[in-house]
Amino acid sequence: MHRPPRATGIGSLPGTDSGAAHRLVFDELPDLPHLPELPARGVGADMIGRGTALLVELYAEVQPSGWRLTERPGRDARRADSFLRQDLDFLEEQAQEFTQTLKVQAVGPWTLASTLELRHGDRMLADLGAVRDLAESLTEGLKLHIAELKKRAPQAGALMVQLDEPALPGVLNGTVPTASGFGRLRAVEEPVARELLAGVFQAVHDAGAETAVHCCAPGVPVDLLRKAGADFISFDATGIDVQTAHDEQLGEAIEAGTGLMLGVVPATDPARAPGVNQLLDKVLSLTRLGFSPAQLAEAVTITPTCGLAGATPPWARQALILAHRTADALADKAS
């Protein structure tokens, strides 16, 4: 299906003003705005806190070592839920007449399992049975989240759920540290990782939303994510060198109709801001895969390299503007 290139953000923004953040993304990303995440608000507004707020019948609280499962919700869980509800209220204000695609983010099951601790202190990733329970809880929560979004943004043309999986390469390579930090957890085999993600993707599709996966870590498993059923794969594209090992996987993804969300705009304030032509050249470097600019334009969405929580507010705005202008430049190049 033909579509012009779009621009979007990864998720996080600086500051604590949710209303201003929502106005920013709807103003500067008119074709694909996203639900802003503001981790500067504190515990519960961080990526893991937001993820725990989506779980069904699983609860977590912050311990000295980090987020840990508990028998019942406590103060931290209530804060996380409150932040999510507040953000959805602001989203509803902005989205009443919105008719394009709306994106929301949630931490993926493998990254959540790599971070959350079981009640006795080990990371959930150490117990694949616990990981499957976690994925099931998250899946049920995402289905409820999608239903809520349909009520709050009734005119949206489509919904997209982006799973944030920065820990996935480490999960596959066996580099995730144990809770003590003195060891490494055993690598998860690719078929196991793919099957778990495929179940989550299928449930999201069945609930009426598209799927994306964002991973800003090196070694993004493009082939695994494509085969698991992701509609879009989001990654930091600034580290892609000519003729990398990922070239074949990226080419197969485009041929299969999988969208690529290319992170080309710096996520933190650069010493010298790049121009649109410089960013466009990075996108067009993928013509080495044998695709024309027009074919790339249909496959590509332009994004910052990662979340913008570490940027200053002026650069966060400028980064989104640059992403949008680069998408426009790619459309012009393809026409």
C-alpha cells in the first residue's frame, strides 16, 4: 500500500509538563504523533514504571535494587497508573478530531523481564516460565490499552503499538547481568525469543493495531523481528556502515513490506545541528540495497535516534521538526 514517508518520535521527551508535550507532538508530527513519556516526573513515569502500569494481575514496586514484583499494588504502582491516566487525558484533548495514525509505546516483554526482579531478587529473565507469565500479563494489558485508546481517540485512522526492546540484543547474546551484577544470564535462543514476541504481536494485531519494535542498542535482530510479525522496525540508523552484516536483513525486510523507522536525528543536543540534506543523505545511503528513492520513501519513517528525555527542550522541538522536514524532503526526492 502506497503511503508518503512520515516522521515520529521514539517516545520520551524532556520536562514534566504533559500538556505541553502533547501539544508539541501533535503540532510537529501531524502524520504520526505519539503518546509522550516524561520520565523526569520521577518514579512511575520511567519506561519500566509505565510498563508495570500496563500489566494485568502483576504488580511491582521500587526496591533499592530496582523494580521488583510484589503481591499487591503499592505507592509506586499507583503513581505509575496515575501518570498513565494523566497522559491519556491530555491525549484525549488533542486527539478528538485527529484522523491519522496514532502511536503509543510500551516496554517489550524481553526488556521488561531483563529489568524486573522476582520477589526473591533474581531477574525475571532467569526463569522462562516467569517470562511467559509476564508476556501474557503484558499482552492482556496492551489489549485493554488499545481499547482505551480507541475510546479516547475515536477518529484516529489507525493505532500503532511500539514495543521498546533495548535489551533484546543482550538477551540473545547472553550479556544481561544477573541481579547481583557479578554474572550474566544465559542467552535466550532466537526461536524462543521470536515465538514470545510473535504472540504479543498477534494479539496487538487482533486488537486492531499495527506493531513496531524500537531498539537503539547495537545489533538489532532485524530478521527475528520481521519473522515475528513486526510491521515496523525502529533503530538508530546513524551507525549503519556501508555493506554491514545487516544489509541483507534490511533488504529482506523492505521486500517483505516491513517498515523501517530510521533514527537519523540526534537524540541529544549536538555540537552542530545537522541540516535536512545531511539527514536525507543518511536515509538515501540505503539505496545501496538496490532500492530506488521512491521505494525507500514507501518503507521509511524518520525518527530521532532514541528517546529525547536527555535533550534540552529547544533541541527536542528542533529534533522533531528536523524529522518532519527530512520526511518531506524524502517525499520530494521520490516524486
